[in-house]
Amino acid sequence: MTPTYYLLLSALLFSLGAVGVLVRRNAIVVFMCVELMLNAVNLSLVTFARINGQLDGQVMAFFVMVVAAAEVVVGLTIIMAIFKTRRSASVDDSNLLKY
Amino acid sequence: MTTFLSQVERLQAPEIDYGAVAPLLIVLGAACLSVLVEAFLPKASRWAAQVVLTFATLVAAGLVLLQYAVAEGTPKQGTITFAGTVAVDQPVIFLWATLLMLGLGSVLLIADRSVEPGGAIVADASILPGAVNGLREQLRRREMQTEVFPLTLFALGGMMVFVAANDLLTMFIALEVMSLPLYLMAGLARRRRLLSQEAAVKYFLLGAFASAFFLYGVALLYGFAGSVKLADIASATTATDRSDTLLYAGFGLLIVGLLFKASVGPFHSWTPDVYQGSPTPVTAFMAACVKVAAFGGILRVLYGAFERSSWEWNGVLWAVAIASMVIGAVLGLTQTDVKRMIAYSSVAHAGFLLIGAISLNDAGLSGTMFYLLAYGFTTIAAFGVVSLVRNADGEATHLSQWAGLAKRSPVAAGVFTFLLLALAGLPLTSGFVGKFAVFAAAIEAGLTPLVVVALVASAVAAFFYLRVIVLMYFSEPAADGPTVSVPGAFTAIAITLGAAITLVLGVYPPDVLEWAGAGVFIF
């Protein structure tokens, strides 16, 4: 099977994630969509590693996983803090800062 | 299997030039130490220990860097270490020194406990704003969440790696190391907890979104060049057998991520909200240090990897620079909050800086770096003054509350006027010299139309700076207006330092300009 299909799949997943960030309202779901984007990138990295016949891309995917894990820690902390305050994780409710 | 094992045996640990990266190791090592202080020291003694540790770290890192920069054995062009992932050359030394100095200024503001009793940082971030007596509890307690110090050090370490990163993976890791602490720091304000938490959520979600773009750009460029080293990408752009689609898409996504961090033009939407909601000292840290780091990264990527393909992309960055200047200048006019006004001013400044970055000549490099240094100190001092103007509810940031401030405190109004003039770019301030250096480089590079737009934008932006000055001097103070607190030693030092450097660089810039132009990037 040609690796190009995996690149297309990765681009599709990335776009799905990006659209999700833009249209979803719950901060947790928005955050999950960002994670989907990161994992779509991992698929690209591994596919390019395969195409180039190197290991570099696979190693990079590991780095990305670690970063994504760290991001979850920070992100959920922030979202939980604001949820405890507002009893809502909707990004539409965070509307005090404007103009 | 045997071939794999034989490859493993041949793998050798890379050489590390410890002398060159010592400032980096000191800052990141002290950040880890600072976490331990947080874990093992009793709450009462943490603030003093953290402040001493943080200042000692920044000073030590600065001295080690100075020693390295002037030592005999230091290679003048610079050195590449950590298996080619970190480059320490003259621009990196300049940017590291800038980051350490601006970091010191910001930490002075963060550590201050005199202006707001207990400091601008919340006593305990987990106390709910809505809880019974929650707010009063926060105001009564005289300590702060001292985790802000390790977070600052980690962010600063990430910024230092970011400007020195010689491949895109290192740059991505550094981007996250610098951003993740900042997301948390944005949510630590003692007063107006809801605004602060909202700023943190907005910054985090948008920042993570932008990081994902940056990362996808890295992946596509890896597919394009077969490597993420800047030098390899540069040589791949001159080859004819590569996919242009991957190059353009990769560059576009990468640069979106970088421009977001630098709060340039159409990618600025987080900036006003986060600047307004964050605790003012943290805003100062973001406005000064993140700007330096992000533009350091942009300069490095443009010069290192994409200089030879510049005719492919410079049209896009022209448009971005114009958009940034126009958005910053025009929307700045409509602001009624001082912090938001400075945020839009920073968007306009990001546009000016981008002009310097896309000049792609030596003068552009040194001019942009000088501009970053000058702008950073002016902003830190400006936010320092903003933190002094207070009423019973904390900082009075609404512009109407600043009416007649000169009658209440001529000194604060005078300093702020000087800083606003520097932001506007009037002669005898560092802002003028920075703009002059950047615009001269841009004209040399044939970007005259951009410079014309920049001058118009500067004139428009000058209007909203002058409006604040007029308001402070020629309006009657409101009866229940804010008072200007007498700053404690830390804030006073930070403001004096920022204002003094703004003045010195405006009156006598040659030495620093020469230092900024001491060398070019190596890859």
C-alpha cells in the first residue's frame, strides 16, 4: 500500500481536529480536538520516516507524545480550575474579556 | 538484527560544549531546584528562598554568559553543540543576555509584595472566587503562590532554548517548555480571579491550537527535506527534485505557529484578552520576554532555513506585516483599558519587528534584535507603572480613571509619558533608534512600501499614546479616582531600570547597536 494514503489520512484527521476546535463549545472537547491534531501529525511523521527510510520521524513522534502528555496535565488543570469556578466548561461562557 | 546491533555499537554520545550552554543549564537546573524548594520548605519561608534563588540564578547565568562571550577561547562565529541541535552564536548570545535581563526585570515585578499586599500573584490558586469568604480570604492572606518562580524559570529556560534551537524538533520542544508555564502563570492573578482564569483558558486553547499548526509544519518540512535541521531544509530548498507543495504547506503552517507566539497581525486575537486578564507582572513578562523569544525563533528560522526561498514567501509576510501594523494601530485607538491598549500597541510593534525580520540582511538582524531589547525594557517599565495606579478594587486600568493623574502623582505620570513616547518612537528614546534601525535595514532590502505603511501606522499609533498623555495632564482628576501607590524596592528598581535603559539607548545607542551587529547566525 502506498504511504501517500497515510499522509492523506493524516491531513484528514488534522483537518477534523482543526474544525472541531473551531466549532465545538466544550473546552474539554476542544482540547481533545487539539490532541487529535497532534496525533495526526504523529501519523505524518511516521509515514515520512517510512518514505525516507529513516528512524528520525519515529523518534520525533515519541517526543510529540511526551509533549502532548505534558500539555494534558496543564490543560486539564486550567480547565478544571475554571470549571470549579463557573460550573461550566463551555468556551462561550468565558466572555468577560472583550473589546 | 545483527545489522541493527552493529549500528547501535557505532552510536556515540554527542560532544557537548558545556561552556557555551552553561547559562541554559543554570536556568533549567535552578528551575528544577526551585520545584524542590517548593516541595520541601515550609510555606512561610518559601517566598524568601524562591526570590533569592531566582535572582541568584539569573545573575549567575548572566555572569557565566558574559564570561563566555568575552573569553579568549570562544569561537567568534559561534559553536554548534548537542549533536547539532543547539547553536550558540553572536545573535544567540545577544538574545540570551536580553532574555536574562528582561527576565530579571519581570521577576522584580512578580516578586514585589508592597504595591498589592502579598503581591500580584494569588495566595492559593485553588481557592474559588465564588466561595464564601473566598475573595476576602485571598485578600487577607499575605503570601503568594510561590510556584510562580519555578514556572518563570522554566519558561525562561524554554525561551533560551527556543532562540538557540538549530532544528525544528528542538524548537517545538522549547516552544512547549516556554508556553506551558505561561498558560498557568496567566491564571494566577490575586484579584479578578475570573478574568485571570478566563485569560488562562483562552491562552491555553489558542496556544495549543497554534502549536499543533507549528508541529504539522515541522512534519511536512521533514517530509520535504528528510530532516528537520535548519541547514538541511535550507539546502533542500535549492534542490529541484523536492515537492514544492510540502515546502509551501510546511512553511505556512510553521510560520503561523511562530507568528501566533509573537502576537503578530491576524494571529493576535489572544493578545488583548490575555494581557488584560493576567496578573500585570506576568503580562510584563509575556510582553517582553515572549516577544524576544518568538522573534528570535522567527529570525532563526527565516535566516537559517528559508532565506534562499524568500522570493516564494515574502509576499505573504508583507501582507502579514501590513495587517499587523494596521490592526494594532487602528484597534488600539478604540481601547478604553490601559493594558489592552498596550496589547494592541504590541501587535503594531510586532508588525514593525516583522519588517526587520523579513529584510533578511545583516542590518535587519541587528536592528530587529536591538528593537526587541529596547521594546522589552520599555514595556516592563510601562506595566510596572500600570501596576501602581490603584483604587480599592486593585489596579485601575480603565483609561477614564487615569484622568488627571499628573496632578496626583507627577512622577508616575512623567515616567509613563516618557515610556509612551518611547513606544510611539520619538527621538531621544530607544523606540526611535529601534524603529530607525529596522526601517533603514528594510529600505536597504528594498521594502520601501512596507516602511511607508509602517510610518503611517506609527503616526496613527502615536495618536492613542498621546491621548493618554493628554488625559493625564489636561483633565481634571475624578473625585473618587485612583491613587498612585508608592512602589516598594522591587517595583521601583524594575521601573527605574526600564526607563533608564529606554533613555540611555535613545541618547547613546552605538555600543548596543554594535553588540547587536557583532555577528550572524550559524547553522
